[in-house]
Amino acid sequence: MFKCITLFVFALLILPNQLLAQKYAIKADLVHTMSGQAIEQGIVLVSDGKIERVGTQSRISVPDGYEILEAAVVTPGLIDARSVVGLNGIFNYEHDQDALDTSRPIQADLRAFDAYNPREALVDWIRRLGVTTVHTGHAPGALVSGQTMLIKTDGNNNLGESILDSTVTLAMTLGASVGRNFNSPGTRSKGVALLRSELYAAQEYKNRQNSDNPPARDLNKEALADVLRGETKALITANRATEIMTALRIAREFDIEIILDGAAEAFLLIDEIKEAGVPVFIHPTMVRTGGEMQSASFTTAGKLHAAGIPVFFQSGYEGYVPKTRVVLYEAAIAMVNGFGYDETLAALTIDAARFFGVDDRIGSLEAGKDADIVLFNGDPFEYTSNVCTVLINGRIVSDTCL
């Protein structure tokens, strides 16, 4: 008997997280499914890590064996469109600040998942605030700082089970911040010249790869070549209008897909950004307005959205602790300054999921999707509301109101 119990406990320890998921019936005054109208007095059934059924409490009865969870408001798990969590630790300790390597200004070969720490306290912090998926990776500050990835914040040491996309973008930066971090480039024009030279070298590398005389493998050029092939997008941090226009020119010159990151002065170039068809990961709305961020505004997100430009919210990167902002709060400020309630929630959930190409798994509360769910004790965009329970893959990963 003792041997059987021991084997059973051992089996539980080695089973994948998904198989340990419980069965839950989540009842709420309001359920934002993001696949249609919000449901008053709604219920979400969860089993085997997936959403089983969504509807009204009057039409769906709780099956036997389901634990009941209650909330005022329920939403899908939130998606943070740009962060450095997992690479940078929560404090200013040198040993866990891996988001920006300053040994050279172009390092396209650096991969986010080689440095990501799923157990970092900063990952836990944003998870407890409802972020179940984060687009994270190398920080702004280098001409090319490295690759980014999309990952769930479940804290699983086996990254293969948590990563949704191992290489989403190649992070680049235009502007004065690069010169502050490196001896060269010392000016904006020098930085752009260096970047263009690297892209042309990568173009030649790409053209030779399938020739009779292929080049020796170069991981830096390989990553840049993936951008030129359209397999990876370039995430270009550009805040001043001059840098934004330069980013748009580079996109046209090399026929590459880009995302504008930050874009503090994007409101000055709405027509140009719209014509280029470029999405924007808007700067954290409450960012300190100094230096390149001098023109950052509460209303920029709303203006871009009104013009039909895809806008997504980010927590960004901070030099002070705790090293990142809270994407829900940043989005709330944009919401009350012209972005709109439903549109803001969509940008944090289903629209972001579609943009990253993972809406078949996350972003809305629909049968068959991953049970990534957030339970609030009030309106998600009300500052006095709290995230009280968070589920990822049908498992409760946080149950403390925060």
C-alpha cells in the first residue's frame, strides 16, 4: 500500500502542469469574453487546462466535481506587448540585468530565451496583476539589441511548454540613447549609417546562402537576414519624429516589416504612419516626459487609434525598480483619454493575440482555448479594483488580491 502511494505521489510530481489542472466553474457579475458581447451573470467552465463552456449562469449548471470561483468581473488573461521581464530582475542587481548588453551596438544574434528566468520575482509580479502572456526580450538602447519572444508567465522552468513564439521581433533603437550606451555611434546619422551597412551586409549574406559558394555561418547576419526575408519583424524604438521618419525610410529601403516602439511623437506623423501600414507599441502612457520622451502624451494612443493605426500597450523598460510598469494601468490612462473602453480591453487581449498570431489559443474566453483567465473584484480599469485570481492553462497561479 505504501509503495502504491509513493508511486502515485511521484507520478504527480512529474506530470506536465496541464495534467494537474483542476476543474473550475467561474461565476461573475460580468464576463468579458472578447468574442462577442459581455455576459451579465456569466459563467466559465474550465477543465483539463482548457475553457470548456461559456454562457449565462441561468443556462449552464455547475457539474459535479467543479470548484466554484466567484468574481465581479472576468476577462481573458492580459497580454503585455513589450517588456523586458524575465531578462531583467526586479532590483538593480548587476547579475540579473540581461536585457541590454553594451559590449557592441549591434547584436542581432542574442536570443531572449537564452536569458529568460521564469522564476524571477518580476515575472511573478506582473502575473499577479493579470498578465498571463508577455512579449519580452532585449531592451532599447542598442542599434540592434537582440531578439524578443512571446511567453506565458506561468513560471514553468521548462520554457518549451510556455513559449508561444521563440522569435517574434528583432529589437532595434534609433536616437540619442544609443550614443549614451556606446562610444560609437556618437551621433544619430552615424547610428543609421551603421545599421544600414549591417543590413546591406546581411542582404549579401542572404543572397549567398543558397549559392555554390555559401558564406561561413554568421549568427548576427543570419538574424538580420531573417528580417530581410520577412520571417522576423523589426521592432524599432523611435520616439522623436526624426527617428520615426528614419524608421519608415529603412522599412521602405529594405522592404521589411517594422513595428514602431515608443513613438512618443507619433501624433505628429499620423498620416505617414498610417500610409506605411505600421503598427505601434505605444510608450507607457505615464512615462516620465523628459529627453526623447519629452512629447509623450496621454492622448497619443487615442489619436493613433482614431486614425485606424493598430496600437498595443506595453509596460516597457524602466531604469529604476521595479524595472517595469503595469500594462493594465498604462492602458487605463489611454482609455480615459480617447481610446475607448472596449477597444482598450481588446488591445490587451484578443487584438494583441491576433497580432502575435496566437488567437487560436489565447485572447478570448471561448470553448477549446487555453484557460488563461483573470478574476477582478471590480472594473478592470478602476484603480481601486484588484486582480484577485489568475489562471494560466487552467491552473490557479495567483489568488491574492493585488
